[in-house]
Amino acid sequence: MPDFENPAAAVIRALDAGHTPHARQLARELAEHCDSATMLQLSQAFAERGLAAPLADLWQLRERKRGLVQAEATHFADALNALAVEHMREARFEQARPLLHLAREAAPENPAVLQNLASAALALGEYQGALDAVGEALTRNAQDPALRELRGRVLYQTGDAELSVEDLAFAFDAGRASAGIWLIKALCLDGRVDEAVEDIEKLLNEHPGRAMAMLELELSEPGSPLHVLDENERVRELFGGGGDGSRK
């Protein structure tokens, strides 16, 4: 489409020139009245440049002015979710949560939104909210390893180490090294020391580049459940092997 026929062209030119504030103002003016095709073009332009905050603001402005257009709901949710993720990476969970709730209202079945909502609730110590959100996400994909790990972590942090084992073991078996650490912790808390040692060996074997660093970090915590293994000979042998995953 030639530039003179494309309402978004001026916005894209401003973005390409690095004039983000000007591009944002032009986009806000367009977003109030443009058709869905133009709005999606604007959305793509901001998303491709990693401008999550201006993009979320743009979508929220459009929603306030026009109400949510069903054909745009998924894109609206994705934009708010992207900004929420940025907040969560900086531990700003209170700022992420309202964005995620709005995204969920727009796209109730979006699994990424549900997963992030559960993660935010977990970080804020709201365990029932975390369980509800991850449980809802799992009704749509019961075999998702990341969701299974997340539910296992929530259960572990509510004090139910025994109940967390099944989910954490599933995620660990699916290749998630982070689930392995949580599984080992849960097994130690549940008094299943032999199983915990087997999973330490598995972690070292299957994730040699990360395992020792994760284990050492966990053992640096004075209250870690892994300290029940401090005098375990098998663990000493594994660690004495330099964490290269070799069996003794």
C-alpha cells in the first residue's frame, strides 16, 4: 500500500527514525477512530520494536474510547501481557497484576495470561489465586511442563511438599532443570532421601551446564531442605566429581 493510502505510515516512519514520542502521539490519534486493520498494523509496529509500554497504553486508550472489539481481543490481551511480563522481570508484581486481569477479561482462554497471573499471585504470596489460575490453565493443556512445574511450586510453597512431587517430577522428566531443584527440595522435605539423591544424579547427568550452579546456590541457603543431605556419601561423591554429571 502506498504511504499516502496508509494511515499508519507516518507512525512507522517516526518509529524508524527513532522519534518514539512523536510516533506514540500519532498512533494515539489514530487509535481513537481507525479500523481494525490499521490498529493491528500499529500494534505490530510497536511490538516488533519491543515498545511494550507504549503499545499497552495505545490499546487501553482504544478500549476506553471504543470499547473492546472482539476481533482485536487477542491482540489487546497480548499487548497487556507483554507489558506485565516486563514488570514481572523487574519484580513489579503489583503493577503486573491489573494488566493481567484486564488481559484475562479480554481473552479468558489465553494460556500465557493465565500462567503469568498464577506466577504473579505466587510471588505475592496469594496461593489460592495462584492455584486457581494455574488450575484453569491446566484444564486447557494438562500436559504442559511449565504449568505442571508452576502448580508444583505453588503446592510446595503452601507447605504441601508431598502433593507437589507428582507435578514437579512430570516437569523434570519433560526436561525442565528448574523443576528438578524444586523436586529435590520437596523429596527432602518429605523424607524421601534416596529419591532425592537419585534426582540429584539425574539433574547432574541431564543438565551438566546448569546443575552444579543451581545445587550450590540452593545449598548456600541456610534453611534449604537439601542440608539433610550434607552427610550423605552418595551426594558427596557426586559433588566431588566436579558436577560434570558422571556417575560414581
